[in-house]
Amino acid sequence: MIEPTVLAAIQSSDHILCVSHVSPDGDAYGSLLGMGWILRHLGKTPVLAMHDPTPKEFQYLPGASAIIGAKAVADHYDLIICLDASSIDRMGAIYRDAHRQLPLLVIDHHITNTRFGTINWVEPICAATCQMLVALADALETPLTGPLAECLLTGIVTDTLCFRTSNTTAEVLEAAMRLIRGGADLATITQRTLNQRSAAVLRLWGMALSQMSLEEGVIWTTVSRQQLKAAGDLTSEGQLSSTLITAAEANISATFTEKLDPQGRPTVECSFRAKPGFNVGSVALALGGGGHPAASGCTLSGTLAEVTATVVPMLKQVRQG
Amino acid sequence: MIEPTVLAAIQSSDHILCVSHVSPDGDAYGSLLGMGWILRHLGKTPVLAMHDPTPKEFQYLPGASAIIGAKAVADHYDLIICLDASSIDRMGAIYRDAHRQLPLLVIDHHITNTRFGTINWVEPICAATCQMLVALADALETPLTGPLAECLLTGIVTDTLCFRTSNTTAEVLEAAMRLIRGGADLATITQRTLNQRSAAVLRLWGMALSQMSLEEGVIWTTVSRQQLKAAGDLTSEGQLSSTLITAAEANISATFTEKLDPQGRPTVECSFRAKPGFNVGSVALALGGGGHPAASGCTLSGTLAEVTATVVPMLKQVRQG
């Protein structure tokens, strides 16, 4: 499953820069840090970099304190490994002009990946980039134990919402089983990542669920800036779409959250989920966003009323198949 | 792990009555029907019985149409196998006086099991009775394929909320992995069981979350009969406690739902969840209910105000350990 060029690029490089994507999630941190532990086991000296500062919920991950920001990144490395990012811009300020002449190994599971590396290893069948790193660790004879197991299980758990997404295959469960046997604690990881909503988020859900709509198999709700403030100065709606999609009547769910762009103009963050057989990845892509068939998102200019008036009809037109 | 007496009792019996518990859930149906498929593979003629009629969400399970009610149950069988029931009364009207002289094999994973059989196989380490039946199928050389795989994965998925509960071990994931490889479809099972909330339930959650309370690590909310009616003539609150416990500030969650008993007097159904290290099973047991350390429940006489005034202080006193 892994091309020899992927293994050769890693094995022949010593000074390696690893980077993941902006607005990082658990799979971004899990795969970045997991790659770091694999490379250290191979005797390399990896440098791990992220555009964003590490949010509180991921600071506990082993190795997280060594992650550097854009200013500390050098111009030259033997190899750059980009993890879990579907396009070149997703590396943010970490990747700069001086890097364009360096070998770039892309390791990603997004079906929308643009193959922007000099070597591209893309596996849309995998539920998480961390699942790919389990196979990579095997190929590089790195044991799935200790910090590596903890980082990789974190990415698998967060990207599958603890094995709940429809791309959870027997291979995903096998990878997780092996990581748990290697010492990773599933309950602790679930606890530290997925069960870390603030009670204020649940209060916001109370408001949002009270005003939800359901038409033609599409269930959606809106969250205004005023509601975010009233619930406790929240910046996010906490993946409400994943709860909305559990409604039996719904094929597709959407949450529209009002924000302001840096110029103070209204924008709306759109988060989509779909039942098996329905594809919201293509809707997000058409609107300039990205993601997977079952989970995707985009950000659009406009007010809540304007954006829902545009997007909800598009969601209603998604057909099974 | 399986006592030879368990295997011998099954192997030496031909005419076998299988029964599970009242208010049946996915593990009750999964283990009852799964046991049926194992026995048929061994050339036996099992009779499957349940106190309650099969609810719509489980009627799709292979073999469900053959389940009989109490009236059709005979007085004599070679063996009765009781699945997923923690005490003798949980079999409801299926188990009657004439049965008391028959051999009774109890197969269950509840830590509160009272060992009421002539042979008792109880494994509290297992997350579902269906997980035990994976081991039983192995011991009886029954392949984990087809209808058996589908039934057993249903029980594992529903009892662990799709691998989300803290008792989800590497062995649970291994059992699920093998059932998926045997042909069970995880996405379809999740879809048909856990993602079958009506939109009305989410509307009810909107009301309930808007009025939740959080004190001393206990998060709770109430659901009145009027709210059940307003949301769409609902009879259940849809396991809201499992969502409440995802709040970072909470160690314990509770949902109190107002009902009427057969005499028209107010009762309250209490549903508890706990984070790892906290035990709500003992609270429910002390109040006449039952369950597990991480998930339990009971029904108490009284109004919502009376019951919460009694129970919430008990929940606040639960200490980690």
C-alpha cells in the first residue's frame, strides 16, 4: 500500500520539517506529532511546525511543547513532510517561497487532496491520516507504543468522532485496537478531546435546537454572534451538525454560524454532515470549502439570512447515490 | 474464559428457550437473536421469546419475526438461556413457575447480575452480552458471518454507543472488527439504531438544554410531561444524559423525565451517566434501579421537584475512585 518512494524519501533524509494544517484538529496534531515520534525512533531530528498556536485541548499530547511557529522555521531542510493537509495553502505561513525547491512529501487522507507534493501518498479510504501512519510505522518497523500510540489514536478518535463516522472500517478498528494494546488509553483520549465541550456550548445548543428547521431531508439551524455571546462568549458552535444528523428524518444537516471577517464584514461558517449515500463534500467544494462526503464545511460572505437562502436549496438538491 | 459447563449445557440440549429482558435494548435483541443463530448453526431448534413486542427499530434484525410472546411459551424445554438480564424478574412474564425446575443458563455482562441461574456465565469486563457471544461462537466453532454477525454487532454498537463508553476495550474493537469482516455493516447498524432519533427529540433537547443546571460537577436537566407533549407527543427523552456528560465541567450527568404510573400518579425516570472514575451504578442501585458504573437509571415516585431535590444531592456526593 505504501510506495517505495515514500519510504525512501523518509529513510534518506535526516533534517526533516513536518507540518500540518491551519485550524488544526486532532488528526492534524496526532499525525504531526506521531510523525515526529516515528522519525525520532529512526534516529532523525525532526522539526515540527504549525501555523496556529497549540490550543489547550491538544497541549497534553506528548511532544506538543516542541512545536514551533512560522518565525522559527528555517529555509532549508532535507525534506518537508506535510500531514493531513488537502492543499498547499493549508500549511499557512509555515510553507514559504524558499521551501518550493525542497522535496515535499504529502501524506493525507482527504479525497479533495490536490497532490501538491513532489511525492504524494493520499489514501481517501483511510478515516484519518493517523490511520495511514499506523501502516507507515509498520513499514518502518517502528513499534506502536508509548507517545506514538497515544498521538495516532488521538487522530483516529477525533476524525471518526470515536468510530461514529461512516468511513469507520474494520481496518480503522484494527488500527485502534493495536494502538490500545500498545498502551494508548481510549477512554482518556475520548475524554480529553471529544468530551471537552464547555457547558456553555450545550447551552448554545439549547438555543440553536429550539429554532432548527427540517425540510426535504435537510435539517439545519443558525447561530448568531449574539447567541455565541449570550451563551458565554463562545467562538464556536461545537459541531452541532454531528448531532443534527442523528435525526431519523434527515439525510443532510447544516449549522450556519455568524462571524465577522478581519475587515468587520459579516461572514458565515457553514458546517455540513451527511448520512451514508449523500455527499456534502461536493457542495462544500463548490462553495470554496472542502472536506469529505460525510462531513464538510466552508465560509461564505454575507449575513445568516443571505447565506442560508443560498446554501439550503443547494443541500436540498443533493441526491442519494 | 468460558467454563466447560456452559458449553456442555448448550451442546447436550436440543429444545432450548432463549429469553432476554423487559424494556429491551439493542444488546437484548442482538444477544437473543445471535444466540438463536448460533444454536441453529449447531443443529438445534431454539425458541426465542421476549416479554415486550419488538419495537420498530429492531424489527429489521434477522430472525426478529420469529420472536414469540409469553402466551406462546411452553412449560418444558431442555434448557433456558437467559441473555443480558441482571436478575430473574427482568425476564418478565416469559419465565414462570413451571420453568423453575428447568436448567437455566445465565449469560450476562452486568456487574449487578444476581447469579440467578443453575449455570451463570457473567463477564462484567465485557461491554455487551453480544461481545460474550463472539467468544461463545468461537468456542462452538460457529463462523461470525451473515445474520449472526449483524445481530452481534448491533448489540456491541448500541451498548457502547458506537464504542464511545469507557468500557470499550481493545477486545471490543477486535470483536467488532471481526464481525465487520464477517459481513456486518457498521454504518447501516449505526444508522438504524443510534441515528434514529426523531427530529422531535432534538426539539425537546432544545428545551431541556436551555434549562440545564451545573453544580459541583453534576450537570442535570428535567423534562416535563408538558414538554414531551409539546415536542411532538414523545414518550422518551432520547438519552440526553449521554450528551450532557460530554460537558468538560461535568463528572456526572442526569436527566429527570416526568411520567405517570399506571395509577396516574407522578413518577420520574432518572437516567445517569458518569465520566471514567465516577460510579453512578451504585446510586441507581441504592434507589432501586440498576446499570453500570458509567450508565445507570431508576424510576422514583414523586414530582420532578421532589425527585431532583432527593437525587441531585446524592449525585453530588459521588467521589472519584
